[in-house]
Amino acid sequence: MEASAETPSGFFHARKGATAFAAYDWAMAFPDNILTEDETVVRQFRPHWRMLAIPVLWVLAAIAAIVLAYQVIPPEDGTVDLATSGVILLALVVLAVAPVFKWWFTIYVLTTERLITRTGVIARSGIELPLQSINNVIFTQNVLERLLQSGDLLIESAGESGQSRFSDIPHPEEFQSLLYRTREEQARKTATEESTIAADIIRDPTEQLERARRLHKDGALTDEEYETMKRSILRDQDS
């Protein structure tokens, strides 16, 4: 259960991907105890930094309002100054601090098995989509989002979830490509493991004998064919 910036096959190239999401990785580590035994983190990041633009503007506006209040209101009206500042700071908590906390505590995680989102400070919520259930990934950008290299992902998957929207993804086109590559790599790995298991079962004499017995019981093999097959399996085992 190891967090990694690359997929197991190494197809996440540093030329683009390793730096594309670096600015959104600050002080963030997805807990290993949530991962399965063979699951690794491919990429984790926060929403695009543009989500901080409006809170920053509110902070600047609040500073300007406080300075203006102290300049306009006569100095002897200190209580009014304090009350005005208090109202502005209270509004600042709602308009600036809360959105920053929401941004900080929202993470997107792509592992070798799942696409995960977690959000919330105290009350947490999230979405988990197994990669093998994902049917289609569509990214959307308006003009501003394209200039800032952000956008939304609409993910269509099998099961009850249907469609899930992941908003304000940095470099959505690159992440869409990474998601597809990770899913394909995991599908190839799963197919290889299943083929290996099937081959081992076929080579197992005990399983071969059990299979022959079932065929004989179901009438697919005559007594003579069953005995011939059994002798052949036992002979191969002894050789």
C-alpha cells in the first residue's frame, strides 16, 4: 500500500504529469489504511487554485473597507469603528475563510483501482468509483477555464452512481488521459492474473481429475472415456 506519483508500469511521464499537479499536492497524503493490499496512489491533488481567487478578492475588499471605515468615521467614535470592523470580519469568515477551508479539505485521489473524492472539514463526504466500472469520461471547459487550465470531469459509470461530476480539476485533459491509461493498465493486469490462475488450475492434476469426474457424472464422458482420461492425467502426474 504505497503512495506513488507513478502507476506500477511507469506510464505517468514526468515530462507533463509530474509537474502538472505539483501545485495542488501541498501537505497532502492519502492514508494507507484506506488502500487495499495491492492498491497504490497514482495521483492526488486539490481543486484548481482559481477557487482561491474570489476569497482573496474578498480579503482585499475587507482590508480596504476597514481602512476606509477608520478614515471616514471620526476617531472619537471608536465603538463604531470596532463594530464596523467586527461586521466586516464576520462577513470575511463566511465569504473568504470558509471557501478556503473547503478548498483545502477537498482532495481528488486516483489509485490503481479507484477514483476517489473527499470533501468536508468535520462532516466528511465523498465518492468512490471503481476504475473498471467507468464507461466514459468527458471533460468540459469554458473559455476562462481553458486559459487557466482547469475544468470539470463528467464520469459515466455502471451501477447506481450513473454520472458523477468532478469539478474544478487542474489540467482536466491530462487527467482524463491518465485516468484512461490507469484503467487500461489495471484491466491488462487483471486479465493476466486471471489467465495465470486459470492456467494453474488446468495444470493441477486434482482439478483435472475433478473436472473429468464431473463430465462423467453429467454424461459427457462414457465409462471408457473417463477411465482413459483418468489414466492419462495420472500418467502425466507421474512423469
